[in-house]
Amino acid sequence: MTRRAFWLTVGFGLGIAAATRARHRVDAATAVPARVVDRLRRDVADAVADGRIEMRGREAALRRVFAAPNVDEDDTAGR
């Protein structure tokens, strides 16, 4: 019975050690420098801001088009 307890403890210990070591290796392999993250965040924020500016411009143009009276329809309606 003591052998089973010993090998069970050894197995748990090795499993925990292997999992911890694997986690450290994965963290080290996927670590991204802070400057890369900051640059990516800034690029995405700039792209979103540019998109919003374009969206507002397009919306304003569409509002001008749809708010303007249609000259062709007014001429035919009066005849």
C-alpha cells in the first residue's frame, strides 16, 4: 500500500511539474513585446477613427442627395 501511495505521489508531482514547465514555455513563446502591442493598438484606433470620419462624410452626402428635391418629378407633376 505504501508503494502505491509513493508512486501516486510521484506521478502527481511529475504531472504538475510537466504542466508548469509547458505553461512557462508557451508563455515565453507567445510573449509579444509591449511596443508591438502599443503600435497595433494605435494602428487599429487610427483605422477606426478614419472609418468613422469617412462614414460621417458619406452619411452627410447621402442626406444632401435625399433631402434635395427631385427636379424631374416636380416638372412632371405640375403638367
